[in-house]
Amino acid sequence: EAQVTQNPRYLITVTGKKLTVTCSQNMNHEYMSWYRQDPGLGLRQIYYSMNVEVTDKGDVPEGYKVSRKEKRNFPLILESPSPNQTSLYFCASSRPGQMETQYFGPGTRLLVL
Amino acid sequence: KQEVTQIPAALSVPEGENLVLNCSFTDSAIYNLQWFRQDPGKGLTSLLLIQSSQREQTSGRLNASLDKSSGRSTLYIAASQPGDSATYLCAVITWEYGNKLVFGAGTILRVKS
């Protein structure tokens, strides 16, 4: 089954404790991205990657890091999480090109205390 | 800057009713427009993608139209069912922003049995 998976699905952590949210897709997609969803603000792009070893900032990259060492994986790293990073996070992937449907993972709900 | 607006913010209808969800965008230079469905605790499911050269797309009881020049799209749901209850999101990809999806805030739909 073609899918985008994220782990963990739910996470409670404390300020300053480094964490990684993993994202993996099995569709051989070149393009992957991360979004966060907040009430009243909707979904906003954090980072994206056009291919392996190619990443770039989205609209709200502060406090986040990403890496793309393999085509299928695109982890989101919070080096020192803060309460304002409490949010619902989604990973997405697609084939290259702006005409392609983007597929989303199930989401990771993060609470930073 | 591309902005996407969805009206209404919430809608409650009796089962069997036909309904229309509206989406408008400020920059008509789009590559495509995508409608998603979001269920609580779950990810985003792509419903329909309309490319900029197309006027409409249909999938089962769903029909999406696009009027790029006026910056509008509608999602028509025929013979609504309780299982259609969800949040519906509209998103566009614009020439200026690569593969980034710019989302509306969504319409929360409740279909009463």
C-alpha cells in the first residue's frame, strides 16, 4: 500500500529535550515536506526537500532542522523544543512538479511542556 | 502573497442534502488546486486535484470546479452522508512558491442522520 508514515504519532516532551519525528514514504517520491497545523493559522510549511541532499526552508523554519540522506526518509529534528512548537505536524510527499498530487502522513501531535 | 479563504467556516446539513463548499485565492497564477479531507486524529486525504488548465474534476459524489481567472473553486458534494462529516481543506500551488501548498483554514462539515 502506497503511504506516508510518521512516528511517533503522539509525543509529550519537555522544553529543551531534543527530539526527532520520522517520516518515510514508499512511493519513490523525490519531493517531501513538513507542515505544522495550528488553530487559527492553518497549515504552514516548515521545510521541504526536492531530492536527496537538497533541502530548503519553508515559511516557518525557525527551531527546526531536517535532513534527506535517503530518498524515502525525511526526519524533522527539534534540537531544543519550546512550548510554541506544540502543534500537529504533517509530512507530505509527491513526484516532482507542481502538477502532482501530494500525499500526507497521519500526523504527529506534539506537546512541549 | 497567496492567501486562500474558505467559506463557510462550518456547515451542518441533514443527510441527503447536496452542498457546496467555497474556496477563493488571491493570486490566480496557480499550477493546481487540491481539495483534501481531514478527519480527527488522522492525516489529510487528497480528494481531487484540478490542474490550472482544467475546469473541473469529478470523483464519485464529489465534483470540484475551478475558475482561475476569478480565483475561485467550489467543491460540490451530492447526496451527503454522515460519513462525509470532516474538515475539508482547499490548497493551491502557485508559480512563485514551487511545490508548496498554501492552505485555507478549512470548512468543518457535519452531516446529521
